[in-house]
Amino acid sequence: MKPSTMSPAANAFDIKSASLDLLALLLRTDNLDELSQALDARFGTGHDAPVEAFVLDVEALPAPAELDYGRLLPMLSRRGIRAVALRHPSTALAGVASQFGLAYTSSATPPRSAQNTPEPADKPAAPEPAPAPAPATGAMIVDRPVRAGQQIYAKGCDLIVLAMVSAGAEVIADGNIHIYAPLRGRALAGARGNAGARIFARSMEAELVSIAGVYRTIEQALPDSILGKPTQIYLENERLVMTALGE
């Protein structure tokens, strides 16, 4: 038999396409002391949170290239936030991203003219504004408890959990989240911007809830009207509302 001439390392790995959905952390201050306090207020001061990948969006900062990333990145990591990419419309930030081992992604959009020049009579009408994110369709069903450290993500659909979501666990959905058991961990509905999404829990005991990026951590005891009771959570005037079901 003729011996094989294939290199021993020829089948050591494959390259395949992958589709990843990451949450973005949009920084609104370059004061890291202020940011540290805000992170502790939202996520707590414990350092045993499960690590999650985030895109670090610095578009809102006045001088993002001057930010102390050497201090910022470890500060985020200690709170379970692993920055994997830097987002900004200027490609000048690509070098900064590379320096700190981050990928770079542009958030640039075509600029709109601010000139008050008259439009030609035959110019086509301006396009309609982009529609709001469409409600998710279908559902992912999870019939086992979601343990501490686990994360479940229902991409493009609702999430239905038939068992307990433990403290330290996280459930995320592009649509609504229905939990027919105690919710003791974190629940993030409308993850891709659907402000009409809602969270329904049979027993409300959550650590954190979010609708379309609007978060609320549960740092103090919940009111008796919803604590341990069937509850719905939704957005109203960009504010999270938590009410007992049936009210």
C-alpha cells in the first residue's frame, strides 16, 4: 500500500462561517471613576459574574482615542464584561483597538447635508424613515432549569422557559421572555432594539431586567405587590414598568 503523503496537520482545524450577536456597551463618560460607580450600581460589586463578550462603543465620547483603555478594560473584565471589539465611525480608532487586542468595527453612517439649498423640482422624494425593529416571531422553548453561569439566547424569536432561572443565570431574547417559574437571575428582552417586547415571570425575584437596552437592577427589596408574584415588565415612555399580572 502506498503511504499517504497528506501532512499530519492537514486536518487539524477547519474554517467555517459564524454568525455572532453581541451586546454593545455604549460609554457616555470618559470619567472612569464615575463609570466604575455606575457599573457597581447596575451590576453589583461581586467579581464572580459570568464573563460575557461585548462591543465597546465609544462614539459618544469627545476624545475616545485618549481614553485610558489600559485601566478601562481590566475594570470591565472584573465585572464580567469582556470587551472584544471597539466601535466608532472614525477608522483612526482601528489603531487604538489593535493596540489593546480588540477588533475594530465602524459605526459610520452616510452624513446628511445641513445646507439650506433649494432642491431640484425633479428630485425624488426623500425615503421614508427606517421602520422600527420588527417584532420577533416564533419561540425557543427551554424545559430545564437555567443554572448559575448559564446564558440562553433566543435569536429572532421569543423565549419560553418552563423551569427556574437561577440567580447568576441570564436569559436573552430578541422578542418576549416568558418564564413559567421563578425568575431569580437576569432577563433581557428585545435585545436587538424591540421596545415593544415584554418579560413575563410567574414569580418575580430577578437580579436584573432589561427591555431594548433599558436596564434596571434589583438592588432593594421588590414591593410586596410583585415580589414572588406573577409579573410583567415593559417599557413606557422609555421607562421600565413592573406590574403584577392581572392588574
